[in-house]
Amino acid sequence: MSVPKKKGRLVGLGRRARSVPPSAPHPYVDPEVLMDQLKDKDDRIAALEQKMADQEAGWEATRKQNEQMMEMMKRMYPNEHFP
């Protein structure tokens, strides 16, 4: 297996060039903007948590309904074997 070359260099094995050196000072960001971004993220997380809770409640309701159906089937057909 060979590694493709581009202009005499191996492709994909080097470090990515950064447009800003790591020692450069970070640009100023308004704290209010950061707080708004954090609030947006918090809101999205809360919405996802609620969605997951709703899904779990739905799964629990389905599980209970399935159990009730199995019990009814066992009562209706006592000689049958159900998984």
C-alpha cells in the first residue's frame, strides 16, 4: 500500500496549518454574547432532555400495554406457549 504524494510531500500525515498562531491573543468576545450563547445551549439541552423523557415515558406505556396484551393472550389461550 502506498501513500499518495503531493509536491514531494506525503498527503495526510502532516499537521494542519493554522491561520492564527497558538500564541496569538484571543479576540475579545463580549461577555453578554457568551452568556446568550450559553443560554441558547442550555435551552437546547433542556429541550433535548424533555424530548428524551417523553420518549422514555412513551416506551414505558408501550411496554405496559405489551405486558397487558401478553397476559390477556395467556388467559385466552392457557395451553399455548408465548415467548
